[in-house]
Amino acid sequence: MSDLPLLGSHLPMSAPGYFAIACELAKTLGEDTFMFYTGAPQNSVRADIAKMRIEEGMKILDAVGISPSSLVIHAPYIVNPASRRKEENFQFAIAFLKQELARANAFGVKNIVVHPGSHLGDGEDYALDCLADAIDAILEGDQTDVAICLETMAGKGKEVGTSFDFYASLFPRLSRPERVGLCLDTCHLNDAGYDLTHFDEVLAELDFKIGLQKVKVVHLNDSKFERGSHKDRHENIGYGTIGFDVLSKIYRNPNLKGVPFVLETPWIDDVMPYQQEIEMLRSGVYVPSWRESL
Ligand SMILES: [Zn+2]
């Protein structure tokens, strides 16, 4: 095994193959971890966990030496725990994420990535209060050891969680901060204004304000737009404004060694780009125009 961190991608998990097919796909693509949604990313309809072919998937993972604890679940991005303008939506986000913790636990997954949400015009301070209340409610009485990993966001619309300062203000408000971590998304960091060409300085700021041990997952994506654009449009590795060299260095940063890296880069028509991206990132060697030969 190499000394590099675990590397995989977002993989689809839908009926009828569910988890078994996602695991099979990870094996085929040579991934050593992966991320999945427990249903569609854009809605909160979820099949019964008993239908998700977990045991079959576990056998496949076992055969290729992937530990389910390294896998990542991404919560659907429509739940908004950062606002209680509509109290029923806020309560729904809490109830859904509570169930998502139980689902993650059934898969043996230890990290759920959650978008912090949108303040809907009420400002970041209000969002901080809502988010802290939501997380406390989600974790109240929870007996699992699944971590909620809040993602760093690009700042599209009224999105919160676009700065380390936001999370530095959030953590001290939580009743169970030990159950909450961060997911760094390189596209979002870039779009939020962080200069990834000086990534050690970015990590030093994060360490000072929050603590590096809070980083549980990295989403490794290039960006279609320039730094500070607040757009959030992922690009294939090497085709965006961040570029291969910077992303490869981030993947090799010794301070992130124990953290799973997950690609969420766009498919090329109907073809997944992950195998090529993973090979280049592992070797550290960029293949110019690799996308043309897919
Ligand atoms: Zn995300």
C-alpha cells in the first residue's frame, strides 16, 4: 500500500443494485474509499435500509480491503438546518438527519457530510443560532459514533459556512462538539476566496481557528470559476482554475494523511472520469488532454 491518503469518488447508489453496485463500481475503478447518498441527492425520499443490499456490498468491500468506516455518506443538499423561518422545514431537517445518522451506522460509515445551509436573508448570526440548535437536537440522545461533517461552502446565494471564522464561532456553541467535524471542498474553498496555491497557510489558519483534527473528509475538485467567484461549479482535475499541481499537492499534504479524499468531478457525457483522475493523482503525473481520450 502506498503512503498516500485514501482516494475515491462520489458513486451512485440507486435501485435495484444499491450498495452492492456502488461497492462493485468502487472495485472496478480502483478506489480505496467512496462517498454515496442514501438516495437521490436532491430529495429526501429514502428506501428502506433493508433493501439496500448492505451485506452483499460488505463482502465486496472486504475482498478488496476497503473498510466501511472509511466511506462517506453525503446528506441531501435540500435540508436546511441554518434557518427556522419555516419551522416545519427546520424540524424536518433535524428529523431527517437523525435518521441519516442511524442509516450511516447501519452501513458502518463514520462520517456524514452535511451542507450547513442558507440563512435565507436573516444573516450569519441567526444562521449560527439555528445551526447550533439543529445539531444539538440531531445529536441529542444519539448513541452512534457517526460524525456530522459540515462542509466548507462556496458562498453561492445566501449559503453559510464559507469561512473558517463561521465554524470557529459555531463549534463552541455545540453541546457535543466532539461529534462534529469539517469537510473541506477544494472547489468551494477556492470559490469562497481561499488561495489554494498557499495551502499550508490555509491549513495553518484552519488549525489556529478550529483545529486540524476537525477535518474528517476532503472533497477534491477543480473549479470552473476563479478564486472568490462564489459560484460552486466543479470541474475535472486539471481542467479548472485550481489546476492539477495544486490539487496533487493538497492530496500529498502530510497534515491530511489520515483523511479520505473524495472526487465529485463532473462526468464526461455518460462516462465517469474518476479512474483517470485517481491514477493521475496517485502517480502525481498529469496526462495532458486526458479527458479527450475517455
Ligand atoms: Zn457537498
